[in-house]
Amino acid sequence: MSWFRSLAGALSILSPTCRQATRLQSEARDRSLSFFEKLGLRLHLFLCKWCRRYGEQLKFLRSAAREWEQDESRQAPQGLPPEARERIKEKLKSSRE
Amino acid sequence: MATDPESTTSQALPADSAKAKPGLSDPERWVDWHGDYLFKYAMMRLRDPTQAEDAVQETFLAALKGGRAFAGRSAEKSWLVGILKNKICDHYRRASRETSFTDLEFYSDEESERFVAEGVVKGAWIHELGPQEWRHPGQSLDNERFWQTYRDCSGKLPKTIAAVFNLREVDDLDSKAICRMLNISESNLWVMLHRARMALRRCLETHWFGKGGERL
């Protein structure tokens, strides 16, 4: 029966659930998936529009995270507090002397 | 501002070996020009005003040692951001020696209710709760209110989860480098990144895309 168990294992890799597919799509961004993981994910994405969306949205998250640091207006509103500003200036002055 | 025509601009790493060239650019003016930006940047990454102030101060002091001149304010800014990033990584390294960076509690079961729990289609998205279509995501990036939502959503992630997400997605460090820096295992890192993405995706969907924010 061990062949049956390995067949069942192979089938489950080849037909991941949405839950598994979301994890695989995330991990695909951080490591290389195995051949069977890739194949299973491809098959799943071919059939599942929710998971396709999920993958697109993960891509968007990355571009948003990267865009964020490019532009001052996207960052938090509060700047360097005035006391800290003065303190740092003093520090710079004294370390230059 | 550029006073030394020979100095090469930008890309220059804050090489400690660089000869100090005092007077080329006024360090106190750096604070006025770049202090706010660097502080905001550090706040997003460290989420603690005192730590952020320290990181900014260390950045300027290191910059003073590096002593370079730049042919433009933006080149100078990128150089300073580069130093600040290193300071932030130093901070993470120190923090990882004191407490564990691994957070596997966060969001461990939050998303379960979105998947079918039993039966033949166990683990499939419950359709009404699955990922919705996001209209014009690209346009959102130009919307100030989107960024407010983004900051709020990112702020809801636990510190360590947000830290690994940004190291991976913003700084594009690979898994091994992050694991070395934070002293965590790769499989734990992947779980944390997966949960960070899930949580951030869901938060943006709930508070921006699902509310029609993209049409504002």
C-alpha cells in the first residue's frame, strides 16, 4: 500500500487547495519551489481565479512597499521633533571640532 | 551646493575610508534638509521615536566621517538613506540578540474562516470571502489617501513581522541574508512573510479596495 500513499502524496502536491496555493504563491517569492510544487501551483492557478487574484495582489504589495520609500509625501506626517533636531546639530558641531 | 567638481556623485557607499572634506557641505544644513525624511523613514522601519532619533543621529555622524560632497540634494539624500538603512539593520541585529525575532503567533489562524473548513472542497476560498477584484491598483499609488491606508495597515503588523516584510520586499534582501541578520530559520521566515502578506493584503482590501478607495 505504500505506492498508494506516495501516489496520494503526489496527487496532493499536484492539486493544492486554495489555502496551500496562497502559501505557495507567497513562498515562490522567497524560495524556488520544487518541480512538483510549481506544476501543482500552475494547474491550480489555471483553474482558480481567486488564487490568480491573490497572486496579482501579492505583486502589487511589493510594488507598493517599494514605491513607499521613493516619495516623501507617502511617509508618515510627523517629522524630526525640534528638540532632537537641535540636539543632533549640537552633536554634529561638537564632533566636528 | 556642489563645491567640489572632482567628487563623484551618488552611489557612493559610506566608505569609512573616505577622506574627510570638511566644509564641503554644511552638516547642520543636512539636518534641516534631510532630517524629516530620514526620521519618517526610520519611524516606518523602527516604529519607535527614540530609536528613530538615534538612528538618524548615528546616520549624520557616520556621514560626517564619510565626508563626501554631492552635486545635488537628491544625491545627498540617497547617500544618507543608504547609511540609515545600514543603521537600521544594525539595530535589528542588536535586537535579535536580545529577543527572538520569530513571531509565529501572529495571524496563525485568522484567515481560516475564509476557507471552506470541511468536505470535498476543504481548503478552497469561500467565494464571497475570497480575494476580490482590485480595480486600478496602479492609480492608487498616486493617491495620498491610499498611502495613509497603507501606513495604517503596515502599522498594524507586529514589529518583527513588519521588519521582515520590509527587508524582503523593500530592501530585496534574500531569505538567507535576512535569516543571518535576525538569527531565524528560513522556514520561520517564510511563514512570517506569508502572514505579513496575507494580513497586509486583507487590510488593504478591507480599508481601501473594498471601500472603493481606488475610485476616489
